[in-house]
Amino acid sequence: MLTSHLERLGLVCPSCRAYGRPAPRLVRGTMIQIDATPAGEDLIEGVLVCPACMREHPILDGVVVAVANIASWAEHQGDAVLRRHDLSPITESMLGDALGRGGSFDKERHDLSTYGQAHWGDRAERDPLPAAGRMADLVATATATLPAPPAGVWLDAGCSVGRGALELAAAGAELVVGVDLNMAMLRRAEQARRTGVATWPRRRVGQVFDPGRATCDDLPRDRVAFVCADLGVLPFEDASFAGALSLNVLDCVPSPVGHLGELGRVVADAGAVLMSTPYDWATNASAMEQWLGGHSQRGDHRGASEPELRRLLSADFAAGIDTGLTIAAERDDVPWLLTLNARSTMHYRLHLLRLARTPRG
Ligand SMILES: C[S@@+](CC[C@H](N)C(=O)[O-])C[C@H]1O[C@@H](n2cnc3c(N)ncnc32)[C@H](O)[C@@H]1O
Ligand SMILES: [Zn+2]
């Protein structure tokens, strides 16, 4: 995280926000590693502090961790933070076989493979995947719905391994902050930002993975930053962003309505939210009561999700939920491809929407 980006983003204390107190901006505490780069000071490891509640928020491998409850974060993300990256591919593969299926290393490797392929597979140095339906293609389709190219500071909500943030910056955004909770993915995103080389494991078959590598030096790496935060409690002030990207996240969060509300909160008046979703609801992500459609097929919409989302975002929706967002444009059947292994690719059809932030009263 560049010092200039940290200052520009003005991160606020997520702990104060979560507990309903006024949330002050985080200030620099002890810095352990700072790299000097042509773009300025790059904060690699250190601490940010809340001047009100005094909670400490770490910077790890260049990623600012701004979560309300650091103990709960450590329980779920500690393994990824402590994972070593100095083992040879042979030793790592041998240990992967020994550890077998289902553990945290296995899950991390599978997820990194799936999202690494989706984000960087089209640029892979060896055996590149077709670009159609991968992340750069999806960002291009999403930004094409805007009346003008993106400008100002944007948020990439649920950024995963970071290609979307870089593509959004390449499309014109002045600065893009990618936010995710998954430290394994964020460390890869941050590595690509800092070095200009993206790496990821590519699953061939079973527990067999090949190293994936792609260069991204041609993308505007000096205009992206990555933050580990919960999309439900974003560490940003109201109206901080000119726009936000939320690709394939709506069905992955505990509260889809809460996610839309947070996006509406942080986007400035007349700003845009570019959102896509396959409505692939699952109870391990959100309880069924939280889904938009996907249940109650005896009702008016026969369980369909699209009319539920449209109802929620319509200006005259009378259920007391105001996300501050309305639909400005829609596209359906947008392809999204997730490659699981060398012989298997999941092909989703996305519902893509451009939402407009209604002016605050
Ligand atoms: C299906 S993936 C989509 C990733 C990326 N936008 C894409 O389209 O390739 C969903 C992402 O949302 C992240 N995510 C899920 N719940 C989150 C939360 N509450 N806060 C932050 N990120 C979250 C996951 O870690 C994951 O990277
Ligand atoms: Zn605080």
C-alpha cells in the first residue's frame, strides 16, 4: 500500500463502525518495513491505529487489514498469513499429496487455482486460456455499460486475486482499491501489484498442480491498492467512491441486501455500481432467508431472483429498505467461466446491472 494511497483512501476504524461509534481515520503506528519505490513509500508491514478505540490494524505483505474483530479474522485467515512461500514446487506438491483433501492448504490451493485461472489464465505464459468469459472480458463488458469511462476513485468489492482492480484502473479509474477477506487471494493480488508478475497454482487433475505465471507490467500497478475488510463493514467514509465494482459477490455474502446497502453508502451521489451475479445461492454463504429469490416457487415470481432484485432496487419499494441504488442499465446472459481443472470449466450466465446512486436528501 503506497502512503499516498493510504492518505487518499482515508481508511476509518472498522471496529468503531461495527459498534456504532463515530469512526475516526486510522493513523500510522509502528512501521516495520517500508520499501522506497519510484511511486513513493510502499508500506509492506506495520500497524495502523484507531485514535479513538486504540485498536491496532496490521499491514501484512502490503495488505492493510481493517476488520472489526481481529480475533475472528485471525481464526479464519491466520493460516493463509502464516503460509510459507519458499518451498520448491516439488516439496510443495509432495506435502499437498500428504495433506490430502479438505484441509486449509487444500482449500486455499483449489480456490487460488480457480480464481487465478479466471483472472490471469488468459495471460498465462504457458497454455493460456481463451479470454472470453474471464475477468478482463467481464470488466470490459461491465464498464461498457457506463456512459463515460470510469474516473476518480473506485472500489472493487470482493476483488479476489486482483485482476479486476487493475483492469478498472486501465479503463481510466484514477485509483482502485480492491477489498476482500481472503488473505491468500489478497497476497497474490498484492504480489502482482508490487512485482508486475502474477503467480498461481493451476490445477491439472486431482492433487496435481502446475505453476501459473503471467506478467502484468503493462497494467497501471501504481494506481491500485488492496485492503482486507468485510464487505458488510467497509472501513470507508460515506460517499468515498466515484463508483464500485461488485462482480459475482452478491450470492457469496451473508447479507446480499446489506452488501447493496454498504455499496450505496460508500458511493458518492450520481456514482455507479457495476454488479454481476449468477444467483448461485448456497447456505454456506448466506442463510436462505437472506437470498433474493431462489426459494418459495409458489409465489408470484416462482422463486426467480431477477424480479426480487429489481423490486429491492426500485424507487417505490415500500419495505423500508433503502440501498440508495436504482437500476440504470441491465444485461443478461453475460458469460463467466471458472476453470476447475484441465478438463472441467463451469460456464455461468451472469445478470449484469449498472446501478445509479440516488442523490442524498
Ligand atoms: C465468487 S468470488 C468472486 C471474485 C471476483 N470478484 C471475481 O468475479 O472473480 C467472491 C469473492 O468475495 C469474497 N468475499 C466473500 N464474502 C466476503 C466478505 N464478507 N467480505 C469481503 N470479501 C468477501 C471472497 O473471498 C471471494 O474472493
Ligand atoms: Zn476505533
